[in-house]
Amino acid sequence: MARLHRLEELQFENTYARLPESFYARVEPTPLPNPHLVSFNPDAAALLDLDPDEAKRPEFAGVFGGQLLIPGSEPVAMLYSGHQFGIYAGQLGDGRAILLGEVRNGRGEKWDLHLKGAGQTPFSRDGDGRAVLRSTIREYLCGEAMHGLGIPTTRSLCIVAGDEAVLRERPEAAAMLLRMAPTHVRFGSFQAFFARRQPDHVRQLADYVIGQFYPHLAAAPDRYPRFFHEVAVRTARVVAKWQAVGWAHGVMNSDNMSIIGLTLDYGPFGFLDRYDPSFICNHSDHHGRYSFRNQPDIGYFNLRCLGQALSSLVTPQQEQETLAAYEAEYAAHYAELMRAKLGLQEVRSEDGVLVDDLLALMAMNQADYTIFFRALGGLRSAESESSEPLRDFFVNRDGFDRWAARYRERLRAEGSRDEDRRLRMNRVNPKYVLRNYLAQVAIERARQKDYTEIDRLRQLLRDPFAEQPELESYAAPPPDWGRQILVSCSS
């Protein structure tokens, strides 16, 4: 077991700060007045070999409230650009986040310490550089929820709030989130240098990312097209996971796409309640560009943007081959995930139609996505069995009965054993997801300085597949008020 460290003993290895200064701006956090700890995540601390008792020190809130710097940190705001809602937005960059540095743990893993809400930087434009308590709670919880679901994601160490109000739709409490990832380099990091007509910087950034995160490619003569291909495959797989679990990102701008295939930049996200493929979780998305059903196509679009940025390193033919590989990998992985959600172990040509017909029924009847798939594991496969109570998810019960008959026939064709299948399905169909209303309850309590619900949800979502009978109410569909929650880019 690795030795646990105090804050002053964290082992920094600031590789990004060794790049030329055109890649970032050196800037220090703007402190929050009277910072105090809102929530601490011991699971994230373990990734840094950080002693969890450090969270009890008064200096802890000072460090992650922007008042103190850990020895060895080198704060920088990262430069990037990107396409926002399909339009190139020019120079962007970390306008409210600062990379404090990179910590290497005893297992050889490197983690960015990225302080979100740390104040203005040269990239803030007209922004105040702050995050609000509401948005930090949502990101903190959803990163842990996605990790519990097995979806690649950023993590968060803690939330710190202070005595400062900032204006969003209304005045809100300012807060900081310490976000962690192996890297925060994005598709837009490459786009910035392409737009500046600096192919040498594009190459230098590619060499850096390959050396740090794709080292098996470093010596290959064709490392750049292979790098692009691997980014595309990782992107395809993470988007397929979003679709299978019923999660919408909300702002899939190219600057919000991770170069290592993580779920990055939680804003107006949403898990599906009633299944609706046209679900739009961002009320700022007036045309539905980032609707749930569009996410695979937006992944393709963003990879086209990255391919353009890499055009000095990748030929047009290699770009097209990579985009085709994205489509193939997405289709294959999504099919694999949906077969698992149905408890199917064999691959058969009719499976895609079986899945599509079920989803069409669920959309027509507004069945709850998470609850229905969890309940489906209890269906008995014998021809004589009843479809109760599953058919009660559907107004068109006869339509579901006809689908269930096909499903039972498919199960019997591969010799499926009901109890084994139920256990398999319960390992991939979560009982608990971070529905917006659950996050909102935690936010409202936090506004009253009651942070207990944040920690309760964090612990619940560590293992979303377990029954956890004492928390059964958290698996319920949203109340009527919970279906009306609106989230925007400030969320």
C-alpha cells in the first residue's frame, strides 16, 4: 500500500507547465473569502495518496479555496479554442479554472489538480471566473456517479465555498471544485494552434499527449494517424456508454471533448427519466443540437474538427478512415452494451431490431428508462409466463406483450437461465442514477448550509447497481416538480 501524504508532501510533476508558454498563461487563484469545506471525497484522495485526515486541517479549505498554494504546484490557465453549438468560437481557454499542477501517485499514475471557479484568467473574456455552489455540487456528484457506472470521467476531490456572491440568473454563492483527471487537454487544445496557423505547436502538443497518454505509439513512424484513430475509438466508446445508460451531456462543444476519452465538463447534463430520444437537458440549446439522440453524430462532428486541426499530421484519407472507425466502433460497442442490458450472451442478427423496437415502445409509452431496464431482469423466459408487472410500464400493454414474446423466444434460443440472467442484468442496469431532482434536493439543502445530502448521494452513487434497501426511495421516479427542473450552461 502506498504511503499516505500530507498536502505539503504531494509529489508534483508538472509536465504541462514545461511546454512553451504559448500553451497557457501563468496565473494564481483569486481567493474566496472565508473558505470552508463543503464536501470531501476520500475515494479521490486515495488516487493522490492523500491522507484523508488532511481534510480536517484548516489549511485544506485554504488551499482549495485559492488562498494557499501547495509547495510544488505551478498554476497555469490552459489555452484552447473550439466549436460551440457548431460555430467556431475563436480563442477560449480556462476562463474560470486553473491547473494547479500534476501529482504523481505511488502507482505511477498522474493526476491534474484543476481548480474550477478559481477566478479570472487572461481567458475569462467578460466572465467573473467563478463557479457557483449549485454547479460545483452537480459536477462533483455526477463525476462520481459516472465513475460508479463504469464510464470514463473526471473525478473531484472536494468542494469549498466562501463568503462571496456572484450573479448568474440570480445572485448565488461562489464555490470552487478541485477536479481531477490524467489530463485536461481537449480537442479544442489542438484547434487553437490550427486556427493560429502554428503547425509546429500542433505537432508539439501531439507529441506531448502521445508521450504522456499513448506511449505505445511514441516510436511509431505513423504515430499521428494512429493517435487520431485511438482518440476516435475512445470517443466512440464513451459516447456509446452515455447512450446505453441514458445520459445526456448537454454541451458537446469540441472544447468539452477529452483527448483521452473522458466525460469532461459537466454543465447542463441529465439522466433520462421517461425515455425520450429527443430529450434536451440544456434549456440554452434552443434548436436541440445536443439532444440525447444527436450525441453520436456530434461525436463524429467533433472528431472532424479534431481531424482538421491535425491536418498537418494526418492525410485526408487517414482522416476519413478514422471517422469511419468511429462510426464502426460506436455501433459495435453500443450493440454490445444493449445486448448486456437485455441479458443476451450471444450475438444474433435480429438483436438490433429487438432493441430498437423496445426503445420505440418505451418512447411511445414514456416508460422510465432506468427503472424499466432494472425491472426487466425479473422477466421469466418460459413461454407460459405472464409479463406482469412489466407491462404496467406501458399504456399499450398488448404492444409490450408482443415484444416480450419475441424477447422470451430470443432468450430460450440461447438457453438463458433466468436467475443467472437477472444477476448479469443487475450488474449493468443501475438501480440508482443522479436524477436532476436528487441533485436539486442536495443543492437546496446546501444553500441552507446543510451538506449532508451531498455526501449521502456521493456514497449512494459509488455502487449504483447494489440494492441498498435503506435508500430505496432514491430509486423512485421524479416527483412532478422534479420533471420541471431547467438547467443551463451556468449549471
